[in-house]
Amino acid sequence: MNFVDSHYPISWFTDCVTVSDLRRALHTGFHNTLAILEKEQVAVYRLPFGQRCRYLIKRDAARGLILRHGSDAARKRRLARSAARKKGTPLWAACPHCGQQTRQWRNGQNTAGNREVKCGHCKRCYTITIGKRPPLQSTCPHCSSAARQWRQQLTSVGNLTIRCGHCRGHYTLSGNPDASLVLPNAAPVQGERTVVPRQMPELW
């Protein structure tokens, strides 16, 4: 990167624009903007501004970069080269905090291999299991909450014990609502060993 350190006040650079303005004009991120500037060999003036630095380029150079890299065709080429994940299947889960089912964004996986989801409405995060049972649809008889109802265990007569994630109370459902649930084939967890039955040698 062709940086030019300068200690002149910013009022001297009347024929310059900031790199942030260039980013907004090109619709690019910080690293892509730096790659374009390095490829075009554009001089970037670096000015100390408090505890940070301001980055400026010549206005004429910025106009040329916008003409070459700011068109719709250039943006489409950058999107085609992007390593970002393409648009996938929307998540089926509903946010347990606000109850919305739209704008549920994948936010990686935790150490247990479960999917972390961020709600686009309330901006809060929660976790869903991959290839396992969906959240339990039940209402707590103690606090009347329908979210964060956790399965505990089956009793001796086959009833399901539930723990409420809000009031921490326990209650029992008659029967097992998951008995007729058809689960999708779960992908194997990375690092989990698959036990293959040994075939004993035929001795007779």
C-alpha cells in the first residue's frame, strides 16, 4: 500500500476525499477498498487525528476509481468472486424472545455443534439443534410461558417431564409428544467416532 504520512492539518487537503467516502461510493468493504487502492497504485495520505488516523486520496483519483470499480457490472464481478455463502433455505425456527419467524439469521455453531441463530427483529441470539428435535410446543402451567420449555426425561409410565426456562418450574405432560416425530437424518458430528460392528472370522 502506497501510504504517504503527512503532518499538515486536514484543512490543507481541500482537493481530497476520505477513504470512507470512497467506500460508500464503491459499495465495498474496508479490505476490498484497500485491495483496489493497492492494485491501482493510488497514493493514500495518512494524517494523525487524535489517537487514530485519517486516510485521504486525491479527488481526481477517486473519480477514476468510481468510474472503473463503481459500476453495476463491476459490483456483479466482485459478488461473483466473493467467498460469502449464497442464499440458503430460510430457517424454520421462531425466535423464543419475540416470537418472530422471519429474518432469522445463521450465526455459526457453538462447541456442542448446535446452530446459533440471531433474530433480525430483537437482535438477540438463541440456539437450535441441527438434525434433532424442534423446540417443544408447550405452555408452562406456572408462569404461562410458551417459550424455552425444555425436555427432561420420561417417567415410568411414559409421560414427559418438562422444565420451564423462565420460572425454572417442573411439570409433566401426559404421554410423549415426540413419539410420532420423524427426525431428519442428522449429519455426523465432527470428531465423533462411528462404531462399526466387527465381523468375526469364520472358524468352521
